[in-house]
Amino acid sequence: MKRDTLRLFPAVTLVMEGTGEYRRVNSVQAATETLLEHWPIEDGEEYLSAIRVCLDAMMGVVHPDAAREALIKAAAEAGVPVMQ
């Protein structure tokens, strides 16, 4: 069975520390990629929770907006500025 991993939500823009790069995230797929490949820390309660919520959202267990909210909480935990 093919999963809809894109799963769109209202965009947030993250200002990534160190590089000053802006990342516009508007889907569960982009949120997951950002957390796994571009995140400045590799631990933290909100970070791990965000990964779990994103995976659940990919599988359709939770609404994509839950992944967005989890990403925002993980960003606060990691000190990553969020522009909404």
C-alpha cells in the first residue's frame, strides 16, 4: 500500500543555527527530513516526540497539523527560531 508521505500543513520557516539558512517546511515529509538530516541537536524530549509524530502522520495515524505543532515545539527546545 502506498502512503501519502507529503501530507501538507500551513508552512513554517525555520532559521537554522550556524548556517543562517532558512528552511520553509510545509509538509510532513519536509518536517521529517529536516528533523533527521538538518537538526542542530540529536536528542531532547521534544525532538524525539516530533520524529514519532511525523512518522505517525506519514502513516495517517495523526493529522499533519500535529506534525507541524511537534516541529515547532522541537524548534523551541533546540533554540531554532520559527517564523510563521
